[in-house]
Amino acid sequence: EMKEANMKDILDIHSHTIASGHAYNTLYEMARAAADNGMELFGSSDHGPALPGSSHEMYFCNFKSIPKELFGMRLIMGCELNILDYKGTLDLKEWLLKRIDYGIASIHDLCYKTGSREENTAAAVNAMKSPYVQVIGHPDNANIPLDYTALVKGAREHHALLEVNNSSLKPGSPRPGAKENYYVMLDLCRKYNVSVIVSSDSHCASDAGCHSYALELLKETGFPEELVVNSSLKKLAEYLPCL
């Protein structure tokens, strides 16, 4: 009945290029690697301008110049937006949010004052209320505690995807407790019928389209394949208006 062992995985929409400042390949190099890894859709989501070293907001206003397909693969251009406060304020202005294909909203402690579990959860849930946010990135860091019941219910209410971040699960990850937190989150996602998206969060071409740690975790927990959008562009299109 369960088919997790060979779960179909054709998309990766959380990735970074040299424009993020602490990633090491160009857009074309990242896309090439993702295509080589069997992706049918790849999304580039460089960090929003509030994160030190990332691009100026002007980077995000000219995506129309980028081809919609590369290496036989669909290419979409988004942003990993920074959640700046407990109200869920994002670091791109609305005129720019309108121009990008999609938004992943994440808490990074370099541009966010970590609060209580309730405050951090409010920050994430308030960010989901934005029509420009479709995914909450790496909700897994024990140093930024979250109330997973409230997070999952918020995702259901505001029609947002919760990310299972492959980078968080790699040995030596800078986000402690990720695996344990995903056990809790995935259990609740199953209970409340909330979908997740698996992402590489790749900062180097060798990781583009690579989800082995995340897929292993889904297999280990017996997480239902129908709640993972990675198997079909049609599933993802229910969340991403650009598709």
C-alpha cells in the first residue's frame, strides 16, 4: 500500500545562487545540476535583502529576463523571504512581491530577534497570511522553538506548504533538533491532512535537486505520499499561482 520507498520526486523550489552571498554556483549551474538529477521543475529562491550579504532588492525586479525553461526543465524564480518580526513582516516590498513567482518565508536569526515559542509561531503564521507566501522554510530549528500544532493548523487555514528541508537533516546541519522536530510536525501534518514540500535548500550545485535525507525521513515515518507535493506539478500548482 505504501510506496514511500520510491516516492516520485520531480521538483525542488528552495535553492540559492551566488546572488545569496553565501552560496557558490550560478543560476545556470544550479539548474543544470537539478535537471541532471531528474527534476522537471526547479525554483531559484535567493535570500531576501535583509539577510547580510544577499542581493539588493533590484535583483528581484528583473526575473522577466530569465527563460521559463532551461535544460528541458521548467524554471521558476522566487525568493526566500526573511520574516522580520512577530507580525510576520517580510523583507520585500509589495511591488517586488508581485513580480516574483513565489515566496518561501523563513526565520533566520541574523535578521530576527528569536522570541518565545508563541512569538516565533505567531511570526510564521502571520507570514503565511500574505498572499505572496506559499511555503514556510525550514520550520525545524530547536534554537527557534515553534508550537507545531498551531503551525500545522495555520498552514491548513492559510493554504501554505510546510517544508521538509534536506539541508537541515544533513550531518553537521546548523539547525539542531531538526529530525526530532520533523517527527512531531509530520505526525501533525498527517493528523490534520496538511501537505509538505521537500526542498534541497541547496547552496551548491552538487545539492540541487537532492533530497535523500528528507525522503529517507518520510519513508522512515511512513508519511503518506499524497501529502507530499513533490510527486506532481499539478499538486504544487494548487499552492503556487505561477503554475
